[in-house]
Amino acid sequence: MAETKKKSSSSNSSSSTETSDYLVNLVWVGAVAYALFLFLNNAYIIRLQAIEEFGPVIHEFDPYFNWRATQYLYENGYKKFFTWFDHKVWYPLGRPVGTTIYPGMQFTAVFLKNYVFGESMSLNDICCYIPAWFGVMATLLVGCIAYETSLSCNSGGTILGAVFAMGFMAVVPAHLMRSVGGGYDNESVAVTAMSLTFYLWVRSLRSGGEQYNYLYGILAGFAYFYMAAAWGGYIFVLNMVGAHAAFLVLIGRFSTNIYLSYSLFYVVGTLLAIQVPVVGWSPLKSLEQLGACAVFCGYQLLYYCEVMRKKNNLSRKQAWKLRIQVFSVAAVLGALFIIAVTPKGYFGPLSSRVRGLFVPHTKTGNPLVDSVAEHQAASQQAYWQYLHMLCFMAPIGFFVLLFRFGDSSCFLFVYAVAAYFFSHKMVRLILLAAPITSSLGGIAVGRIVSWSVGVLMGEDDKKEPKSGGKKKKKSSSSSESLPGFKAIRDGFAQASNSNEGKIVKTIAAVVMCGSLYMQATTFASYSWRISASLSNPSIILKGRTREGNIIKVDDYREAYWWLRDNTPEDARIMAWWDYGYQITGISNRTTIADGNTWNHEHIALLGKALTGSVEEGYQIARHLADYVLIWGGGGGDDLAKSPHLARIANSVYRDHCPGDVTCREFGFVDRQGTPSPMMERSFLYNLHSHKLKPGVEADPTKFQEVYRTKYGKVRIFKIIGVSRKSKNWVEENRSCDAGGWFCPGKYPPGLKEILDKKKDFAQLEDFNRGAKDDEYQKQYFENLNNPELARKRAQMKVESEMSSSEKTEAPKPKERKTLSDEEKIEIYGTWEDTADTTLMWQLVTNNAADDLERWLEQDPGAAWLRSADGRGPMWWAFESKHQDIVAILMKSGVPHTDKDKNGLSPVDLLKE
């Protein structure tokens, strides 16, 4: 009877425990499901702020090109799309759009329009919502990556890590900056494609009893194909997978499953990627992509060696001997192939953007690329702005990862290192860091929360009795060699399991959960604020009147609508290249250049027209355009950008800023906006400041202002005396290929005199062309690396021009400044290396007598400068044997018998 009662009591207790565990699991699943819904819903809503505020409006510049291409694809079909030569852009040259665009996003939008939404949603609205939709999918995929790469952790930490990774990715500003509604740009789709490729790749590496995991490598190849069709960043994805595959070999984890996964990924992905016209054969020719190809070849050799090792039952020594022989033969054959094909121009060069990621400085040597703000190096402030709390949570996750180094999890290690390196070099690439920092941050938070919940629910105590048997024995034996460590570990375990220890763990768990909650709410609030600022489309601005009323400034679209409604259909619009996409997308008018940077020389010609003199600019404009569109109104208007325009022009037309490769003489001379003489003479300044600044008025025989927007942000001028002959010549002289669709235009003969002065810009990486411009590149980097020196040189030239102008207006000669003996002694007795001494050394050694005289007219004390070694201009003049410089310095009273710190006089250097 007692035994029956005891069994009944035990049975009831067991049933009660099972019910309790079931309820706890049910609550757990419900909480996870709710968190998933909450995060994915937030990912969608946070990206719709722009649409809710401004309606379904395309943002920025590039998205208007994407919209126009999508519209053409929808209306004309894919066959005409891939043979579309657009003569409304890059006038008079035109552009083959279908073969120079990554069309994945356009095809996605048209597919959704044709097969999902139909007439229920307009193509414009679909394009505006795509960033939000794909932002949600990217959020989900990042959670999948975090889950897959942390499977070796405890199950609770794995699931929570994935959930929190989604939470971070849902709102992290680094992703928001390219995925807000209306931001119809390639990256909004590409991040999702990248995340899908990475997830399928790590999924294919899952170890365990499951068979055919490597087949996920095929799916990863298809995802990579979509990535290659969507964005030029596919190169990063390819190299990331290749780098991870190589890393697995280095740490000794090469296996048949990994071999099959990577081989299938590379073969399928490459075969599909080369079908994209803009990609073509670059995966097998471009230096940026040959690394992954080398890994593929290496994998085939390794697998062959493994097959032979198993087949012939080779020893370790014999296996290594076989590998060395196989790889040596392969290396010789590879070297012979490279030697044979390199002279024929087989290998494509590194692009200037990619090359800029590997040079020690932050510039590429291309002033056009360097002028783009998002190509500059990332600062600590930028990381905090776009990643916020992930700046310290992601490193914690990275540290946790080091203790769980599986085939899949080490992918996050490789990804994290690469993403930090590249994002540090170019602020735009912080976008690539969004998935990895979200994954690592999610893993870190998941582990912390999992441990804290376990402590608070007493699960830590339940696990304690299970430590025994073989595990205990193994632990004991493994610790015999480290008795000190064993004692510390056992002492810590005993203390943590005591009543006091449990209280401390409970307090720690509460504190950590509370701290994470506060950090998370701060992060979420911050992300919503950042999203609100990112959701302001640059084409529509919000402003505040003097009365405090908030208004929407729609000047830019108003200007484009005016062009559409009030100019002939064949009207050509001259504007800086930033606005070309918007002009063609909204106005449907021909532009001189747009946001694509494929033709450096053409953009330089446009820059020369805008920043050259009025007459020079007019002579270019009348052969190329009918109207000139100017952005004004302060801020980042055309005048603020104009120094970059002048620099780009000078990279091709060296007479634009003679002797000044970075065109420092073009710009403002003070903070009050006083233009330098070169800027004041410019075509752009005269139109920008027309009747706005005293004495500035565009020549009425050349220009007529035909439209000014409500708030003065845009002004449109009609060009008087347009060359109809040049316009007709361009229309009649397009040369088509045998296919009949590739019909590039030519410059009209009226521009021959100007075009003859150009020097095609030679990139540092253009080794196939054999073109070099070492002197230009040397001076360019010298000026960028020593901006103070370049600024001083430009300032001397500007002041000289301004003083010459003043002398013309007032013939009365200006007395030259003189120095007292005390001032000379003070300057002469100061030995230090400064920008002035460097500039003086360059002027003297280059025998720039005229520049030196202009400097001494403005600052006679410069003749008495001395560097840290005690030498000054007189020493350098004698050493260089430049008698004209010596005569100028002697005229200023500089002695030639004094000694430097080594006891040498200028005359002694002459004897040497």
C-alpha cells in the first residue's frame, strides 16, 4: 500500500514537472515568436518614414537612373533593354545602358509589377517600396546567419542570438542608410542578396549526420548570381567566400564536404555571373576576382592529393611530398600562362576605388573619385553614427566566437576582419559591416541573456548534478598538468554554487539584463532618429520660415518639371554631373553627363567649361548645350562644389590651373565667401551669382535667365548663340556597328581646338594601356599629403593676382614691406621644419625665381627662414647652383658665410 502511494506520488510529481516544462517551453516559443514579429515589423515600419512623410518619391540622384532604366525595361522588354543605346545622356557620346548596368534590381521590380502586383500598384510605387521589403528580408537572413554560425553554442543562446541579430539588423543605421523607402538604389537589394549568399554558404558547411549539405553550395551559387546582377559589390561577396574557403585550409579543416560546397558554389556562380553583360568574363580576368579563382584551382589540387593519398595509403610524409610536387608543377604552369597572356592585355586592372582600399593614404590619385564624400576614410565618429552600441557589442561577440571555432562560425571571423578593414578605408563600405556587426552583437546579447535567464530561473542549479562519470574523469585528467588552473576553476565553481555565490550571480544577471535593456532602448530610439534624418529625400527639403512654420522646399523638382514643360524635346541641358540622372529621369531631356563616372575626360571637359573663364566656358557650352542649370541657394550648391570641378578639369586639361595640380587657386580666399580671382572670372560664378552679388551680372549677349525657382535653389539660363551647325553635325555623324544598335556619337568639330589640349587621364593601375603620368600623380599626392604647403603656394599666387588687379585699378605703387634688424635676427635664429621651409626648399631647388620674388614681395622675412638643420634658402641655392636665386637672396641681405649645425656654409656646399 505504501509502495503504491509512493509510486502514485512520484507519478504525479513527474506529470507536474512535464506540464511545468511544457508551459515554460510554450512561453519561451511564444516570446521568441513575438520578438521575431516585433523586430521584422520594426524593420518594415522604420523604413517607411520617408513614404509616410513625402509620399512615394524616389530619393537622391542614382535612384533616378535606376527608375528610368526600370521604366524602359518595363515598356520595351529585356531584348531591347540589352541593346539600348541612350543618346539622351553623356551628350554627344551617349551610353550603352543595357550592357553597362547591373540590372538585377530593375528585373526584380518589373517581375513584381508583372507577376505579383499587376495593376494594383504602380511601377513607381513598387520601386519606392522595394528597399523596405528587401530590408525586412535582409533582417531575417542575418538572423539565419547568426543561428547557423552559432550552432555549437547552447541551444538557448543560439536561438536568442539569432533573434537579437535580427533586432539589431532591423534598425542599425549602417543598413538604414541604403534601405529607406524611396532609396531605390542597388545596395538596397544587394545587401539582401549578399546575406542570402552568405547564409547558404555557411549552411552548406554544417557538420553532423545530415547528408548532401554541400548541395546548398549550388543554391549559394544562384544567390551569388543574383548578387552579381544587382551590384558591383558582388566582388566582395566572391572574395569573402573564397577567403573563408582558403582560411579553412590554413586551419586544417579541409574536407570533402567543404571541397564540394566551394567547388559547386564557384562553378555555378561563375557560369551564371558571366551571363550578366556588365560582368562578362571579368571573374576570370580581373585582378580583383582572380583570388577566388586561385582558391578554386587550389581546391582541385588539394582534392586530387587527398584522393591519391587515400587510394595509395600514403604516409603523412609521402602525402606532403605529393602536395609539394603537385603544387610546384601547377605554379610553374600558372607562371607560364601569366607570362604568355599578360602582354596581350588579358588581365583587367584594379579599379581606382578598389586600389584606394589598399594604399596607405586615403586618396586614389583620381580627383573625380576623390571628390565623392562617401569614398573618404571612415572615422570613429562615423562608426558610432552608423553602428552605435554595436561598436562595443560586436567585439564581445567576436571574442565569444573565438571559443567556438567551427567551419561555419569561423566565417564570421573572416567576414569581421575584412569588413572592418574595408569600411575603415571607405566610409560608404560601413554598409558591409551591418550584417556582421548585427550577427556578432546578436550572438553576444543572446549568450548574456541566455545565461541570465538560466540563473534567474534556477536552471544553473539543475545542471549541477549532471557533472560526473566520464566527463568528470576527463576533466580531472586534463587538469593534472595545470593544478593552479584547476584550483582556481574549482574554487570559482564552489563559490558560485554557494548561497552567497548564487546571490551574486542573480544580482549580476539582473544588472546585465537591465543594462542591456537600457542600451537597447537607447539604440532603438537613436536609430529611429537617424532613420528620420535619412528619410529626407535630397530632392525635397524641409525648411522653417521666419515665422516658425515648417515648409517643404520642392525647388529641384519644380526646375526639372519646368524643363520638361517649357523646353523642346531635343533640348540639351548643361549641369554638373551630379544632377544628370534627375534631369533625364524627371525632365526627359538630354544631359552632358550624369552620376556614372565611366568617362573621366568628358567630365573634365564639363568641369573646364564651368570653372574656366566666362568666354572659354561659353565657347564650350554653345557647342554642347541649349540651357545651363545651376544649383544655388548655399549649402552644397554648385559654387561650394566648384573647387572639385576645377581639380577634375585640371587632371585632363593641364593649362586649366598651370603649376597647381590640385587647383588650390580656385576657391574662396576667406570665410566671408570672397572668391579668388580665378573663381571670380569663372563661367559658373557669373551665372551662380548673377544679380545676387554686387557687380556680378551674366553677359546678356551670351545668357538669358529664363527660370528661377521659388526659393532660389535652382536657376536656369538659356544660351544665346547656340551653334546649330554643331548640333546638326552630332545628329548626322553617329557611327553604328554591324549590329546596328551600338551607335556612339562624336564631338563636333567646333570643339577641336579645346580637345586638342587634353591629356587623357592615366590611372595608376592602367598597366595594360602603358600610359603613365608619374609627375602629375607625384605632385597630386604631395599636395594632398601636405595641404598646408599647397595652400600656401596657391595663396601666394592668388595674392599676387589680387595685388596686380589692385595696381591696375590704382596705379599708385605699393611700398614693399621692410624688416627691422631685430625681426631678421629673430627669424634667422629660429631653426625648425615647417610648411614654409618646405615650400622654400621646393622653390629654390626648382629654380622658381619668379615665385620666390612674389613671395618675398608679400613676406620679406621668408628669405631668412632656416630649417631644423640650420640651413636656409641660401644653402639650398648654392647647393643647387642656382645663381638667380642667390642673387635674389643677396639682394634681400641674406649672408652666405654663416654655418649650419654641421659647421658648413653655403659656399662649402658649392665646393662639394
